[in-house]
Amino acid sequence: MMATDLRPLRDDLAAESDALCSILADLTPEQWLLPTPAAGWTIADQVSHLAYFDDTTLMSLVNPERFRWEATALTAAGDDFADRVAVEHRGLTGEQLLDWFRTSRKALIAGYGDVDPAARLPWYGPDMGVASSITARLMETWAHTQDIADTVGVRREPTSRLRHVAHIGIRALRYSFRVNGLAVPDAPIRVDLAGPDGDIWSWGPVDAVDRVTGTAMDFCLVVTQRRHRDDTALAVTGDTALAWIAIAQAFAGPAGPGRAREVR
């Protein structure tokens, strides 16, 4: 596998990064401090989170042993390491945070172009391949951008890049059960999603009893825990699919708290 094979994926990460920067560039200093739907986090916290973990991702590419040492030290102090990272960087201005994110993301995308595509990279959860690492950064960017967009009332148009987010959400099915201390089910699940261009994206055996169907946007909002399932139009059939959707998370780390249903 040649490094150039990952270029389309790197390009999609760059496009998702640009979408975030286009929102951030218009924020006032006051808006950077607005609380987001992620409990206890401001817009500034969302951006410092992305920039910090871009830096550690780059470290996993160029110095995996140092990454393992620092990751162990960070997580040994407790599962709240993401919150501790946010607190540590609250003295930075919006301008400084935007510059940090842009610089770190540019360096990371370049780093992905230099690494062996067959490498296994350490992470805070299971090790992953380079393509999975790029997809994970894209998913994280999309999810945190959603929090920021919700905060400032920006409506985002879905793109074909959602397929990456959906794919990593499905790949994380077994992890979602394990991180919640639950047995991984044997029953297969069929997922059929309507992409923004009208295509149907499918995973799993066509004859599976357990099924999830709906739009890619709704599915991605649920597996990134940006919406409660009941606030979407997803159709979920079967006990295994219902159990999964209730705890699904596309991200590594401890079990996420999910999102409460919207008050109507």
C-alpha cells in the first residue's frame, strides 16, 4: 500500500478542518466562552481539545514510545483526562486557540503523508492503523464542530465525509459494549444509511434481523453522542441493535455519558 493511497482521506480531513475554521474565524471573543452542549465545556475548550490531541496524534506517528509514556501518565490520574486538558488551556484567547489548531492540524496532515501506511499507532484506546487514525481525527473534528455549530446556531450541510464518521462508528460497535462493561453480542446488525447525495451506504449482512436505518446525519449524530436517538428519525429493530444504539460511541476513552433528550 502506497502512501498516496491515503491522500483522499487526508484531503477529507483537511476539508473537515476548513469547515471548522470557517466557523471559528467569525467568532467574537465573547462567543469563544459560550457553553456548548458538552457539559462544562466552552467553545474554547472544544478547540483546545482538538489541538491538544492533534499534537499527541502526531507524537504517536513520530515517537510512539514517548506517546505511550505520556498517555499512561495522563490516563493514570483518572478517566477525566479530557476535562483536565481543557482546564489546563483556559488561559488562551480565541485567536491563540485558532492559530494552535490550524498549526497542529497542518502538521498532523503532513505527518500522515510521511508515515508508513501499514504502521500500527498507539492510542488511548486500542492501537489503530494509519487510515483509522485519520478517520478518527476526522470524526472528532466533525463531532466537536457540531457542538460549536449548535452553540452559535450555524446549520451544517451534510457531506459525503459523513461516510467516514459512520464507518468508524460501526467499527467501534464491539468497543462500545466493552467500554460499558457489557458482553459483546454475537447477533449481526445491518445498517442502511441514506447519504446526502441520495446513495445508500450499507454495512452488515443483508438478512440480519437486527437493523438500523435512517439518514447518515442522524446516525452520525447518535454514534458521536451529539443527539439522543429519540431526537432523530433512526429506525432501530431488534434487541441487539437497540442495546447498541443506546451506548454507541465512535470515540476512544471511557464510556461517554450520551446526550439527554431535548425538552419539547
